[in-house]
Amino acid sequence: MRIKVQGSHLFYHVAGATTVERVQCAKELDLGTDSEEDIDVTCLDDDEDNFDAGKVTPGDGSITIDMDDENSSHLKLLQLSKSKPRVKPTFYLGSSDSDDPPTISGNTVTLPETRTWWVWTGYLKLATPTFPKGQFVNYAIPMKRTSSVNETIRTIT
């Protein structure tokens, strides 16, 4: 079955914290595109160019919110974007297949098998608000991923 974006939930966990935080009312999430280097291994006597895969550089993306100063998750995102040194949470995007949140025991986060999960680490960069006419104050908070995105497909019974 195709997965709807509407109904997905975004969470994050900061190492050492005792809770997994949910981002409420994110408007859009862009994970960016990883880039992979090519290592040229072509010999002078080869007829065609030859390459091996090189290192992967995780992409740049963003988390977009319509700022709500009564929504503590929005305030926490803005605080993370200003952290010095940068805090690198692990992010968890749960599919719309269920509402089951991640759980935490000690410093181990467990993801429910009832939904598909996309997991990555990264940090948020300084965000600048925009003020579009006739709209809400908006933040597209830049995000630098420090890992690739790994998916865990839900268990289908």
C-alpha cells in the first residue's frame, strides 16, 4: 500500500535525554540529497573510464513550521538551531500507518514495528523567519544531515 505523507509524525532524541521529543505541526520536511564521490580508477590503457564509489556526503535539508509561540516543540526547534556547540539529535519520521510513538529506555530508542520509519542524525542551523503577505510567520529551519537516511519498513501482518 502506498504511504500517505499526511499523518506522519516527526520525532527527535538528543543523546543523554530521557525523552523522545515530537515536533508538532511541521509543515514540510526536506531531507536533501546525498552526494557520492567517484574515484577515478581508469588505467591509461583502458578504453573506457572506470570509477569506484567514494565517500558519501549527507544532504542539506530543512524543517518548515508556521511559528506558534504556544507550541513548545517549535520553541525547542529554534533553540536547537541556535545551540553552541551544535547539538546533533537523531531524527525519526514515522509513517502515517499508525500513531505509535518511539519509546525510550535508558539511552535506547525503540521504534514500533507498526509504522515505517526513516532515521537520520544531523543538526539544525540558524533559522530566519519569513513574513509572506496573508500567511503565518514561517521558518524553514536549515538542517545538515550527518548520516544517510535509513528506513525500517513496518511489519505487515
